[in-house]
Amino acid sequence: MNLKIAVLPGDGIGPEVLLQAKKALYAIAEVYNHEFVFEDALMGAVAIDKTGNPLPEQTLNLCLNTDAVLLGAIGDPKYDNNPNAKVRPEQGLLKLRKELGLFANIRPIKPYKALIEASPLKREIIEGADFTIFRELTGGAYFGEKTLNEAGTHASDLCEYSEEEITRIAHLAFKAAQKRRKKLTMVDKANVLETSRLWRKVVQKVSESYPDVKLDFLFVDNAAMQLILNPKQFDVILTENLFGDILSDEASVITGSIGLLPSVSLGEKNALFEPIHGSYPQAKGKNIANPIASILAAALLLEHFGLTKEANVVYKAVEKAIEYKVVTVDLKPDSKFGTNEVGEFVSNFI
Amino acid sequence: MNLKIAVLPGDGIGPEVLLQAKKALYAIAEVYNHEFVFEDALMGAVAIDKTGNPLPEQTLNLCLNTDAVLLGAIGDPKYDNNPNAKVRPEQGLLKLRKELGLFANIRPIKPYKALIEASPLKREIIEGADFTIFRELTGGAYFGEKTLNEAGTHASDLCEYSEEEITRIAHLAFKAAQKRRKKLTMVDKANVLETSRLWRKVVQKVSESYPDVKLDFLFVDNAAMQLILNPKQFDVILTENLFGDILSDEASVITGSIGLLPSVSLGEKNALFEPIHGSYPQAKGKNIANPIASILAAALLLEHFGLTKEANVVYKAVEKAIEYKVVTVDLKPDSKFGTNEVGEFVSNFI
Ligand SMILES: CC(C)[C@H](C(=O)O)[C@@H](O)C(=O)O
Ligand SMILES: CC(C)[C@H](C(=O)O)[C@@H](O)C(=O)O
């Protein structure tokens, strides 16, 4: 197979973990006779530094004209505490999501057996948990109108949703549930928010086409509790953009594996693959960042293009690395292995 | 001391847990020679059923003209899955918060030593955690304009904040931090939301009056992780309404003690005391609901009026109940004690 892949290393540890994902893909290409062509481009703080624009036109065009996008991570603390910054790395990511129409962010959450001890939760709570979060990614308060009055004393964010935006991701989530344990939990705040009530109504309607899937509802505050109290109850979780941001990060740490979880963002035509974790600037350049989530993002990419066998080889290689404890310090505090060594092990295993 | 207390039992288990709080307050009044006058009133689903209005005028007037409000819990599932319901129990609570100007909801989070095993988190993670969440309670998406177009296909919620709203709760939070470990963590989503950037700016400004308090910032997704990974890092958390709703519920379960945590909501003139937990309708009338959070809400009320000695007696009584395992089934699955028995034990101990 020929694939043209846009590579956006981004900020912080983004470039170093992405490099390991590329190594794995090169190894797969060689062994299985595929041709993967990578083209690097700027996005995030690094793009601001070099061009003044967090998503340069060139990067956007590249992403629009490739088969898939592999992203490292975005974000730099120098922008975070400056409420007056006009340009921000995250704007690049948000614009990219919007322009590529990546309306569904999908995060599979599953603890690794060998790493259950690394979870802050007790073994009996987390063992056997296995669920997927469908987060709407191009709507809600992320993209609604924002205002700040001239005096700088009053601000607003508008959260908006349309039936259409809800319907398309709901179908994806129900279809995924059909292939899993046939349970879908819609998370919202319908006792307070009008948009949540619209979500509930539309999802109820969509559910009529999936009579084999059991649908239930949780308020977001309760969901934040249930994820910790009993994560095994979940199969597919469906939620809007901001709730999905919060809950999927919460979910990722209960597995003890934030450095291990990838996600895919899907649109009608495009797909973007990235680790769940952020740019972790404190670790930049130290060869200590865990590359596994980024490598698994590459595996999701392979799966997405039907290269199931190849994806499974990557999964197996990662499992071996964990089994042999060729892992970074976040998983084994006295580990001698760094980002590079873990990446090497995985690509050598392929 | 003479206190006139409005009592809003509300829905689900609200009335039964509140009854135990009243018993404790009666016992305190008797032993310490105070006069507490209780007046019951309707709010929530029960008020809708009887009057059509979740916050009848009479209830509001009572609350405006008493020293404090004791609330049980609000909410009934029959409204939750009906996106077309025009009247909802929660509207009563939200209106009450607004009319009483209860802008700060304060939730102290601390695990009970004897109950650490009940936490879903490992002992070493949770032991020693001790923090307080300051949640803004009368602004944000809860109270902004809501729209639904005529076709019912497009909805919106407006999240708004003003400098003034942020300033007043920030001062409370900084003052609390000064009396504690002098650390304040502001939680927001300033990389995306304009209101969050206003929060950051205003809180930074307020912090100049509290040079002894260390201020830091966390994005809400990261905060949802950090609460689980390392809750001991927190002292005072300050955040807006919706983030506070989610994070404080999340925080309450990591202690293993959701049934044990009270909260107070403060305004310029009024104060409302309630358990953190909800109306838990499945348990209604079964004498299994844990009354401790409600009893501790009463203790917070005593503290609020300077009755520190009396409050401490209640705290001690609750600790004894836990020590002697006179607790409900949520804390001890084979317990023979119900809501009433736990309440009796506590008030007898006073
Ligand atoms: C960087 C930030 C804008 C982004 C988000 O909030 O969507 C990140 O947290 C994520 O989850 O991908
Ligand atoms: C009942 C509901 C409206 C309320 C809220 O979201 O504020 C509750 O969850 C709370 O935290 O007091």
C-alpha cells in the first residue's frame, strides 16, 4: 500500500516521540512491502516561532492532501499564563480539526495487564476495564463565539450544537458499540444545559436504528465519579467536546497508562492520529518521554487503512517491550531505557 | 444562640438524611442551650408535584428571611430523560442559589482515616490528602442565556463571567489558603476559553494582595488527572461553576467518602448547607442512605455561626460512629445499621 502521511511533530516531547512512531512505520513498510511517504510540517508553538502562525497555510494544505496526519503534541507554557497572547499554539490544532472536519475523537481505554500495578486505582477496580470514548471534536464551546469587552472585564464563550453535528458522531458511536459489548452511555448535563438536552433528544432518536445497543445516560459530574468507582460498567461513552476533553484525560490515568494511549480523530475524508498525552515540556530533549502512545497512534493508523496484520505486529512489539520492561521511567522508576531505546526495541521487533 | 433555619428536605433520600441532621442539631441545642427553630419548605421535584413550581415563592421568602438553609437533595429521574420537560427540580436549586446570591460553594475534601480502605485509590495515593474546592456557583453556563430554535434542531448555552464575579470568590479562596497550606490552584481551560483567560487575569491580579499564597494554574483536563494521580498536591482549588461541579464530584469519590462530604454555599448575607451527594432515588425510603454528609452539613452550619465547640462535638460523634462501625452499607456492606440508627447513634453521643 502507498500512503502519504503528514507528520506534525509539534512542541515539547512531540518530535521525539513521533520519531519513534515513524521508525515503527518504516519497519512495517520494509517488512510488509508498503510505501509510506512522510512529509513533516510545522504546527503549534514551533510554527508560531518560525512563521507567526500556529497552523501555516502550507501545513494545512499538506494535511488536506495526504491520506493521514500523524501528530506529536501541541502546547507551550510560555503562552498559557499570558491571557493577552493573541496567538496560541492550540489555535493551530483547533483550526486543523475544524478544517479537516475531524468531528469524532476516539480514545480506546484499556489497562495493560503488566502495568495494572501502575494504576492509582486498586487492581480489582481497574482490571478488566475496557471502553472507548467518542468525543465530539469540532463543536461546542471550543468553536462558539467568544467575546471580551473593551474594558477587559467581561468575557463569554458560546457552546452550540446542531442536530446534524450530534447525529453523525452518534452513528459512529452506536456502530462501534454494536461491534463491542452493545452498551452506549451518553454523558451530558441535561439537567442544566440546553445543548445537553438537544444531545439527549437526538441520541435517543439515533438509538432507534440500533435496537441491539443498550443506551443509558449519565450526568457529567456523576460520570466523573463512575469512571473511578466502577470503570468496568462502560463500553462506549459518547459525549460533547469539552466533557470529552475532561473525561478522556481522567479515564486515561485510571489505567495507569497515560503515556500508552493513542487516539484517532476522524472526519468524512481525513484522519489524524496522536497520543493522548500533551507536550510535557519539562521532559523535552531528555530522552525520558514514553514513546508508546505515539507508536500506538501509528498502529491505529495502520488499522484505519485495513492493515490489521501490520497493526497487530506493532501491538505485539509494544506488549513485548512492556513484558521485557524495556520501558521509560514513568512506568519503571529505575529504568535505564529512554525514548530512543524503547522505540528501537519496538522497531527491531517488527 | 437563636437561629432560624429553613429546612428543604427535597427529593429522594433528601428527607431521611436531613432528619438525622436535625436530630443532631436538636441534641446540640439541648446540651448547649441554644434555640434552633426549623421551618420546613418545599423545593425540587416534590415542590413541582405539589405546587407546579420547583421553588415556590413561599420557600424563597422563607430562605431569604432565615439565618441559614439546610438542604437535603434535589432531583428525580422522571425529569432527566425528558428533554422536553419545561419545569425541572434543578431549576429550583439554581434559582435559590441565584436569589440568595450564593456565589461560592466550598467543599472540603479529606479522607477519613478509618475509611481509607473504602477508597478506589491506593492508600499511598490518598492518605494525607486534604484540600478544599472553591466552586463559583452563580455564574457560567449554568446561568447564561440558553436557546433552542423553533425546529428543535439547534441549541446553545452561553458561559459568561465578569471581573466582579471572579474577584469576590477569589478573595474568599485566597483567604482560606492563607489559613491553610498557602497554596491556591486555579483550574480553567485558558488555552481554549475566553472566560478562562479572564479568570486567569483576574485571579493573578487578586493574588497580588496575598503574596504569601503560592498561585498556580492547571487546565481542567489536567486537573481531572492530577486529582487521581496525586491529590496530595492540592490545598485550595478555585474554579468556575461547571468545572467545579465535575471536579468536586470526582474529588469526593477518591476519598472513598462521597456519603460523608458536606458543602456550604455562601453569599453576602446567606448560607446554605447540604451534603455533596445527590438525591439517590433508588435508595429512597429504604433506610440505607448514609446520613453522615447531611449531619456534617449541620456541623458546618454550627461552625459558620461561630459555634466551634458544638461543631467539634458533632465531628467527634461522627468519628465515633465510624470507629465503632455504626455505619450504613455503603461503608460496610454487611452492616446492620440504617440511616436512622446511624443518626440515633450520633445524636445520642452528643
Ligand atoms: C491542547 C488542547 C486544545 C486539546 C483540547 O482541549 O482539545 C487537548 O487537551 C486535547 O485533548 O487534545
Ligand atoms: C443538581 C445539579 C443542578 C447540581 C449542579 O450541577 O450544580 C448538583 O450536581 C450540585 O453539584 O449541586
